[in-house]
Amino acid sequence: MNAAVELAQRDGAPGLPMRKLAQELDLDVSVLYRLFRDKDKLLLALCERAIELALDEIGEAPGAEPWQGTQCAASRRPPGRSRTGFRRPPH
């Protein structure tokens, strides 16, 4: 997943063909297709990983703090980039 994340960060999701990822990993593309049926499944796995990383960063709200405070703290990020390092693709 790390190589896929790096490619997506560098080239965006459209720049993440299965063959290119396989090349980066020095694998035959058939290995990736055994793990992910198609590019959509790979992108779904990347999204799930991004959510996991974001939730890890946010952490749990302290017992006395309302959830709104945690949400506000999590939203204080530079525009276009989360703390996980995932960038929004250029328009």
C-alpha cells in the first residue's frame, strides 16, 4: 500500500495504473490483480487507508471535551492537504 500511496501522492489517482504500480514494486502485474480485482478495488483500499490514517491523527476526544472541539482541531489543516500527506488532485 505504501508504494500505491506514494504514486497517488506524486501523480494523482489517474496516474496510478496497475502496470505502473507493478513496475514500481518490481512485480508482475498479475500479482496485483490477485490482490485487487481492478483499479477501483485498489483505489478503494487507498481510501480506506487514508481514513485509517486520518482517524489515527484525530484520536479520541477527551472525555470532557465535546466532539465539536475535536472536529475543529482536525479541520485546522493547510488547504488541499491532510496531515496524512494525501493531496487533492489539481483541477
